[in-house]
Amino acid sequence: MSADKPIVVGTVIYDPKVTVIWGIIRDFFEQQGRPIDVSFYANYELQVDALLQRRLEVAWNSPLAWLDAQHRTGGRCRAIAMRDTDRDRHTYLVVRTSAGLASVHDLNEKTVALGAQDSPQAALIPTEMLRSFGLYPRGVKLRYFDVKVSLHGDHAGGELEAFRCLERGEAQVSAMLDLNWDNWTKDGTIDPEQFHVLARSEPFDHCNFTVHRDFPEERERSFLAALFAMSYDNPKHREMMDMEGLKAWLPARTTGYEWLARAVELQKIWEPSL
């Protein structure tokens, strides 16, 4: 493929703002003389299909989509970049302070409100947390809020509905990403006097840019040179970065997916249903 031909990048529209985000990125890449074509997808399954069929060169993948790409190619994909905020995330188990729950072992026979079943942070990882404490599969009742399944929890809808379930007293604990806890306690969605974090997961990593193992080196260098040149000090870039939730693009790492990989394996996510 010609080195000066636009690099085809895929992203999932989990929110209308995604088109604005990628319009800013595309304009900057063009200004840098490193053009990209952006393809939008309705869900991650379609995007992974496109990557594997070589209709995409770079996919902006959720952590579950990254593992799916690796699973379906026998490990023949690479992660090349991620946001600073994709590193060392945590899932929180949140409870009502007045409930008197002192430890996770007090959750025995309680109801746990989770996000969509394909959400790494609000379903897959918290389920493994409960397993590690001996509370899953028999010690608790799981209640899922399957908002926009196939978007892998990239929106906060399922997590918010799970918290509302806790708030109504229909569950004794809800799971959410640490960043959502931070945002919701700041904007008044959650009153930190009434609710607190009972437990948090081990750190894990979130999204990454995924390519095939044989993605040409010169095209990868071109893509990363423009991506890493984006700066939070640039007001236009800051607009995009605030919407996308980052302050800097960083080289990718893959050591932070072990928790999710274990959850996917133990919960048999990709085994055909009977």
C-alpha cells in the first residue's frame, strides 16, 4: 500500500460526540500531512470484523474488542497506542453507607447491580471480583442493566442504571468505573455522604489502537507521529481530548488486560451457546 495513501481508521459511535472527536483528529492529521480516512461502526463486533477483513488498518478498540481481535486471529494483532487515562483503571463496588456493609463478605446473598453484560468494567471484571471473594456464582444475585449491548460499556448508561437500582434500594451494591465514580460524585449524581466504595478491583487497562501484526512500519510511524503530536495545550486539541477523556496519547501496553482476559475465559464469553 502506498505510504501516502490515507490510513483507514475505524471507531465505534457510542455517542454522537464521536463524530466531532474524529473530525478534529482527522483535520489535524491532514494538517500534518498524514491523512486518515475514518470509518464509523455501530458496534465493536462489526469493527473487529472489518479489521480482520483488512477493510481497516487501525481500530480504536474497547478492551473487550482488543481481546476479541486477538482471539479471532490467534494473537496476530498488536496494540500501538492508548490514552493516558486507559492505564490503571479500577472497578468500584459501591454501597449505601447506612447499610452497614463492612466488607465484601457481607454481600453474601445480596443483589449486585451491574451494567451491560459485555461491559468490562461494569460486568465482566466485577463478576471476577466477586468470584475471587467466593461470592460467585452462588453467593450473590446478579442483576444486569443491558443498555446498548455491543458497545462494551463505552457509554455510562448501564452503570448509571445499576447505580439507580442501588439508590432505589433494589440492590445492595452496584459496580462502576472509577472515573464514573469521580465524575458522578463531583456533579451531584452520587452523594458521597450516602454512598461509598466498599472494594475496588486490581488495576486494568482500557481502550487501545489495534492493528494487524504486519501493519507496515512506515504507516505505523506516520500514524503515531501525528497522534503523539496532539497536545492538551492546543485549545482545539483540548476540546477533543476533554470529550474523549484524556490529556495525552501514549504508547500502548498489553500487560493491563490480564484481569479481563481471565474474566472472558472463566465466563466463557466466546463459547457458542447451546
